[in-house]
Amino acid sequence: MTGSMTLAEPGLLAAMRRAVLDKCAVDSPKYAALAAARAAWNA
């Protein structure tokens, strides 16, 4: 990585959020904050 991408890059933050939620759903499906994060980030 060259560090040329920032959070201002269209779609980057959304893709990172989606990846984190997907990873948590697989690794820790009963993680208490997962539902709250999904609700907050999908709103």
C-alpha cells in the first residue's frame, strides 16, 4: 500500500464498515455490540 487512499475516497469507509461487520458476524455472531453497530451503520 502506498497510502494514497484516504477516507475521502468514495465508498472506502462504507466498504471498510461492511468488512468489519461481516468479519464480526462470522467470528463472534453473539457479540453484543454487533446488532447496535449494524443498526447505527446501516441507518
